[in-house]
Amino acid sequence: MDEARSTLGVEVIRALDRPLEEAQPLPATVYTEEAFARLENERLFPKLWLPVGGLHEVPHPGDGFPMSLAGRPVLVLRDDRGAVRAFYNACRHRGTRLIGKPCRRRSNIRCPYHAWTYGLDGRLLSAPHFDGFGQMSLSGRNKEEFGLVEIRCETWHQWIFVNLDGKAAPLSSYLGSFADHYRDYDFSLLRHGKRLSFEVEANWKLLVENYVEALHIPTVHPKYNDYGPFQDYATVADGHCLGTVIEVGYPDDWKSPLSTFPGLPERWRLGTRNLLLFPYFTMVAAPDHVLTSLLIVRSPDSIVWQKDFYFIGEAASDAQFDAAREAVISYYREIIEQDVSLLTAWQAGLAAKEAGPGLFSPAFEQATWRFQQLVANYIG
């Protein structure tokens, strides 16, 4: 925490560490300044398990996709043996980005600059003309030392995570109570239905802080509040798991036209769990669908918010369920668009640094407080 105190200031950390009723939120500068964003890319994100996508994106060997993660180019792919792996998306010769868009059933990875070619396991296979015309040698260097730099990669059910510095606890330990909250749901039944992407002119932390509390629901989502009253949500703030849960979020006579999870306890037949795995993987689990999201952080005030919808079995793709699927997606699209509008206004307001850091609601913002403490602790 000493480095955090130096970075954020001793008084800022002391104010955040007070009891919730007295604590002060982090200052506006952590949401607006490029310098703090660089600190996050160096001191925060590399230490964590970060979501990069779903297994549906790499169904076959040779399938892969690129993405930007903590300011670094990353390539996720499935190798010849069926394992999902991640590498830095940069050639070991001069650093050129290797893959610029999702690929399917590739047999190798070939640099577009000097044609260095790598296997799906990252091994360097050839370096054409490096030692002269027709010569494949590396001036006496060992090719095995110039394979792609691999990134630690693990999966949980349908989802892929990476840890950039390779030092985090195993993913199963990192998940902790987040995984426990979803143990009643048989995620093996899920099939990917659709992805929506939204460009948001706001800091990634604002999106998270909005997600983990229910206090904004009656103002920002009044229609949703009618059958999922914000005061009925219970706050979760346990380790890396933050968010809200509600046992009755649907009308009592609700019956889904979609397939539902078998064997759910009665208390969750009408409820949802809306939880976040720090720093920004979110999951809404309802009786008949799951909605996950991840973020692509582009700058202090710009993110891409990817939302993936999963349904159970044939309900994910069969034409007879088209209308029912679209009803679910349209419902969330409206909520997300309301959140995007709110987040844009929030980011704009933070330019008035003189307005101060504000305060936390002791009744509804326990998870927000915990999230900010996690950010400060990891930065340190």
C-alpha cells in the first residue's frame, strides 16, 4: 500500500480507508488523467486474471482472435492439440503485429513483414533469408529461444482468462466466491447467442461502479425498477466478487418461452445474480439466459463494452426461439443504452475536479467502496 499512498497521496488513501459512513471516494483524476491510466496498465491489470473472450470464438484448432489488453497486443488461439493459449501478438524479429483480425483454422502464424512463421504452439518454424538468400538460420542463435512469448491462460466454463505477469493465484482460487454464487447453474448447457458492442466515452471504473450498485435503478432504469425494486437487491462485496443479487426479479406468474436451467433452487426460479469479478468481468445469470461482459480499455475516457448473450441448448440458435431471444436482447439493449448515456454524463462531470470526490451511500454502495479499495491496493 506504500506505493499507492505515494501515487494517490496519503490523505486520499486514509480518506478511502475510513469506515464506509465516513470514507471519501477516489478523486476525479483517477478517472480522467492519462498518467493514472498508465499506472493501471503497469501495476493493476498485469496482476489480475483478465477476461479475453469465450470458447465459442475458438471452436477449432487454428481459430484465434487478437485484442488489446492493458495497452498490449494479445493473440488468443486454439492450438493443434485443442488447447486454448495466449501469446503476445508481436513477431520476435522486429515486433510487428502478427494477426489483425479473427482467423479460422490456420495451420500457422506468419508475420506480414518478413514472413517469420510460427506454429500454433508459438514455436518459431522459419525465418526466411535471415542469414542471406535462401538461408533460414539465425546466425547461430537457437530458434527455440525466439518463439512467441506465451501468456498464462486458463478457462472457467465457457470463458477464457489471461494473467499477464504470470504471478496470480490459480484462476480457481482467484474466482473464489464469484464461482460459488453460480454453482447452481449448469453452464455446460449454454450456447452463445449474440454479441453486442458499445462504444462508451467514459472511464472503465465508472462502468464498474455503476454495475455493482442498485441505487441508480429507479432513476436510470425506472421500468426495470417496477418489478425488480432497487431496495430488494442484496449487495455482495467479498474478495474479488462484487455486485448485487435479487431473489425475485420477475413477476410471480412469469414463465419463460426459452429453455431454463434445470434444478435451480426455488429461491432462484425468479431471481438474478448480477456480479462482477474484479476488475471488469460481469455476469448476469437469470433462469433462462446468461449475459457476460468484458471491456476493451482504449483511454481514460474511452472503452468498448462487449456484451455476450448465452442461452440454453437449442434456444440459442433455433428459429422457433427467435422472437423470445430478441425480446431478451432488446430488454438489455435498452438498459445498456441508458447506462451509456449516464456514464457519458458522469465522465463529463468529472472535469469539474473542484466539485470534490463526493461520498458513499452506506446503504447501497458497499461494493463501490470495496472496488475502489481494490484498485488502490493493486496499484500499490
